[in-house]
Amino acid sequence: MEIRCRCGDTCIIPVSEVLKDLELFYKPCNDCKTEKIRKFSPLAEQINLDEIDNHFGSCKCGKRQLDIVMAHVLKVMIDEGIKNKKANLRNACVPLVTPGYPTDSVPYLPENSIVILSDRVDKKCAERIVKEVGEVKGVLKGDARKTVGIKDSDSNSHVYELLAGCDLRCDIIQTPYGALGIYKYQHEIHIEFPTVESPKIERLKEALKDYDRPAVLDCTCGPGTLGIACLKAGAQKVVFNDIWKPAIETTLINLETNGFPVKLSGSGEELIASGEKFEIYSMDVRELANCLDEKFDICIIDTFPGVDTAEFVEAAGKLGRKVVVI
């Protein structure tokens, strides 16, 4: 399956390419500036906003410290009246770095390596940020406290608004079976911040340890992280499912970019796509038993925080010998 970013650019590359020299990706060169900006103090009291372009110019290596980039973003927001002159870095907006992975120090960002999320920004301001702040590849409007996606067929969906640029990001997830790169159009897929050890991956490892080559049903697969980890762990088969169509789209991208070629079904039926050891569906979990007649060793349920999983567990219990809520 050929994949290309919606923006038409080369945002999507194989994960093996993303992982090359990743440790150096956010490292400064010897000439990079280090600025100490107090995050809880008004930016306008620390620097002259009219001279920010000269004060915070990029290094010859093309990178700038995250705090410098965020100060530049905040300066544009103040100019546009989105924020007042008492605004500080802590309440400016949410920076979503790409590729996202844990670092032991403040990252130094190259071009097109961050997506901005704010509940206050407007289109004019967003377009100016993308134009003037080279590190920013996209700007979203939304409340980070609200989870993006849909629970089930009885629920309403929630998305952020992409105001400017492209919001495709890649998170690097470390697993015992190798690193994964998980792409997401961030206005459609919930935000997760990668950690050195993922609690979800640890829970999955515990579930897999009792099986050699299990058959796995990822009932609520999201962008495919847990199901792809199962494939990397040697599962004989993984069935991915999610009622949220954008999640299925990103699962297709992530299977391809992590080395699992996808063949689209083209039949118009419940089966969306398949591969050598996997199938992909887009259905309500409660209806999966109507089209899957096989029994799985493990059924994985990973829902939004705070969601009552009782109905999901009951539905998965009809299909699997072991139901694992993650």
C-alpha cells in the first residue's frame, strides 16, 4: 500500500529511517544558544519582544532550544492579541514534538519538528506562527484536557481543529520487541507522551509471556501501537479493530512504516485490509462477534481514561480466552 501524508509532503517515512541517529536529533551543536527563560514569569518582563527575532535567531546548525521556540510562538500570540503581555511559557500552549521520545535534557529543535496545541489561537495567528516559526509544522485549536476520538457507536466524536500546516506526528515507543514509530494526525488521535517505560507496553508484556505465538484481537486499536507490538513479539495473528475511522487510517500507516505491508480489501465489507499475519476491521466492539468466528488467545481492550469497560469486556469475552484491559 502506498502511503503519503495528507499535506502532500514527505512527512511519512519508514520507522527504520526515523530511528537513525535519533539520539543526535535533538542535541545542540557547540554553538547553540542556551537561554534560561523563567516559565512562570511573564515573557515580556524577561526579554524585549520587539527584538526577539535578533535575540533568538537560529544557530548555524538550524536548531533552537525548545524554550526559545516557545518564546517565539508566544511573541506571535501576544502580537495577535491572543495572549496579553503577562503571558508566560507555562500557559502559552502545548508543544507536541515530533518525533516524540523521552530526552534527558531540553531538546533543540530543527525545522518542522513541533505541533502546537492551544485552546485560544485563531486561524490568522496560526498561519503566522507556521510562517514565522520554522520549527512549527502545524497549529491545532483544542483543549488538551479533552480526549480526541469516539468511545462507541452510541457516542459523539471529538476532534481538534487544524488551523494551519500539518499535524502529523510520530511517537517513538520502546518495547521489549524493538522500537515502534507511531504516526498520528494529532487532531484526530488522542495525545500520548512517550516515556522510557510505557505502562501499557509493560501490561502487554505480562499478558504475552504465557504464550508462544498467540492469536490476538486488539479490540480498540487506536493507531495500532499494541497490536503492532504483538506482531513484533511473534504473534501468529493479530486482528486490529476500532470504530474510529481515523484510527484505522493511522493503523494502516503504522503497519506499513513499521515493516508490515498492507493490502486493502477493496470489498466494501467489514474487512478493511489485511497482511501476512493480520486483519483490520472498523466496527463497534459489541458487534465484532457477528463477523469474527474464530477464538483468540488474548483480547486487548484499551479505552479512553474513565470509560466503563464492562460492555467491552463482555463483548471481548465472546471472542477470546483471556481479556486484558490496558
